[in-house]
Amino acid sequence: MSPSTARARLPFAGLAGAAGAALAATLGAARPARGSAFDVSGFGPAGVAEVGARAARADDGTATFYNPGGLGLGQGVRLEIAPMLAVSSLSVQGQTQALADPAGASLSFDATVPFTGVLHDRIRVGFGAYLPPAGVLHLVAHQSDQPFFPYYDNRTQRLVIIPAVGVRLLEGLAIGAGFNVLGGVSGPATVEPGASGASEPRLALTASTAVALNAGVRFDPRPGVRFGFTFRQRFSAPAVVDSSAEIAGVPLSISVATDSALFDPTTLVAAASFDLGRATVELDASYALWSAYEGPWVTVKATLPGVNLLSALPTGVARDVVSLRGAGTYRIDVGRRSDLLLRAGAGFEPSMLQSAQQGVTNLVDGDKLLLGLGASLTLRSVIPATLRLGAGASVQRVFPYAQDKRLCTTAACPPDTVDADNPGAPRLTGQGAFWSMALGIGVDL
């Protein structure tokens, strides 16, 4: 398991080290997950290739994320599984930010509930999931002055489960809702003695159950014209790591807590799609409420006999963001019973960071250009069911970010200044690219 260290502005270095060791040991014992989740990379080969611009067209299991209302206008029973891979060439201060958790698989399923009478073909259920190879979550916390990209940090490292239901109210009109769920975790962590043979701290982890709503409306006023609106509620998982130890006969208690682990912002999406002969185009506009983000830090509280110490954290690190994404497909007949669907996507998303002068912290993020390509091959009558093979790849080009640090020149250093040995001094820089790839196989039953 990759080690973790506590991120906070601490009263003294010894507390930072103790808290970091506690968090590292506890999260390591929790068997961290690996992943590339839907908000960052997309859902399945189509979502990756079309850079997530699917809120007006998705009507299969991926609609649980893109727009649950689309489920209500789907048909039949469909299942798809898609291994996914993410690769980072992001760099900060000239050093590449490699991904410790690059791989996983997405699973999507949708089906019509076989009601009769007035509910016939009106109620459909769907299931979307991101499956890491092992474990449930991997929460990484950083040292307070470590340079990194908070946009990509701790957003992709968990099991994703989204059950949903869609209801067709009228011909061409449907609503739907789903729940983004992460089950709570609590209990002690088993830690082996260190290299010195000395006893390690006693640790306990508590992560509350987190549930966020995905809801949407899909409206097709006539064939070939589609509109969608999606609401995705903010997702975060409160977590607390409690550590206790006895050092030279003195009891020490350390609590490491965060309210915004694995954070994804509340997002509103409005989308429109049109058929143009064999081609289809879609445009999505989204508003992400990043201003509610409390930052990628943890609060550290240490208790010794007669002494209580609490970390002080920065606030207001992020801003709300409006982004645009577009996608297009083109269908080519391949024989009498097969067709090839070519996919492409493009988008632009501004930086979620505030432009305020940073002090000890070194958060990096830039404006992003999104580009994607892919294809899907549909084979009919090869097997008793329709077989679908898909591939998609995308890149998020993060434009250069730079901020000149203000060096401390007085005895009492202002909060927006740093010492010369700060990792971001004298100039904090970052840029690079984030790549996503997916291969999928699906069946229509």
C-alpha cells in the first residue's frame, strides 16, 4: 500500500510526524482501492471517448451517473463491463505526479421492470459501478507544503455504486433518480511492530456512510431531438482516524479528521442532442460548486496531559466553475447486421482554484482542454444476443499554472509568505496531461 502523510498546518513538527504515521498506518491497513472514477475520467468507453458529454443521450446503465431520467426512455436489458486505465503526465516543480492507483473496471446494467397494464414499459432500473481491484477506498493526505493537484487528488480512489430508477411519464418524457453510495467503515486497524521492534500506536478508523443523490429529467420532443437536465449532489465521506500511544510513560492521543474526503462537487448539467442523418451531436454545459470544497487537508488534534493542540486550516481555496463539453458520433454500416459507431468529444473546463496568493500550501491546477476519440462495434446474430465492443481514450491537457511565492523577510511571517526552503519557492509551477482509456464488452439481451 502506498504511504500517506497527514496534511495540515501544525503547531510543531513532532505532531505532524505522529499524525502522519497514524494516518498512514491506518489507511494502509484498510486495504486501499485503486480507480479512475466517473467524474474525472468518464463512464465506460463511450463516456471516456465523448469526454462525459452524454446527459442528453445515455439511456443504458451509464445513465445512472449521466442522467437517471434517460433510463426511462431506454429499452430491453443491457449489460457492459469495461476495464479502465488512467495515466498521468502531470508535473509540479518539474517532477511528474505519478498515479499510485491507475486501474479498475466499470460495470453498467439496465432493464425494464416487466409490469403489465398502465405501468407497462414505464419503469426501468439501472446499476452503475466502478470496481477497484481490491478494497473499498484509498484516502491519501499530504504534508501541508507538498505540491500537488487537488482536482485529481482523492476523487478516483473508491468503490462507486449507483443504483437508479427511471420512470417514463409520457412518450418522450422521463424522470429518474439514483444514489451514489459508499458504505461506512469503522473498527480497529491491525499494525505490525516497526523495524526497530518497538510497539506501534493503537489505531481506530471511522468513515461514515455517505449517500449523494443523482437526479435527472430527459425530454425528447420529437425523434432525433433530445434534452437533458441532471443534478448530482456533492459527495464527500467524513473520516476520523484516532491514534493512542504511550511514550516514556506519557499518554498521547491524536485525532486526524476530514469532512471532505473523496470530494466531488454539486454539479448541474444542461444538455441538448440532435441527429443529423447518420451523425449525432451533443452539447453539455455544467456548473460545479467547487466553492463548497473545504480543501484537501485534515484537522489534527493532539491531547497530552494538560495540553490540547489543534491545527489551523486555510479556507476558501476553490471557486465555482462553468464548463462546456461537446460530442459527436457517426454511424457506418458494416454488413447487413453490424454497424460501427465512431465517437469524438471535446471540452473546456477552467481551473477550480482561487487565484489568491498561497502561503505554505502549494496547490496546483490549470485550465483544462479535453479531447476524446473512440468507436463501438455492434454485432447482431453472431451470438443469440447482440454483442457490443467498445474502446475509448481521452486526454485532459492541463495548461501551465504559475505563482511567485512571497518570501518572509520579517520576524513574524505573514500567512501568505514562506521560507526560502518551501517546496514551492520562489515560484510554484505545474502543468501536464491526464489520460484515460477504456475497453468494453456488452450484450443486449
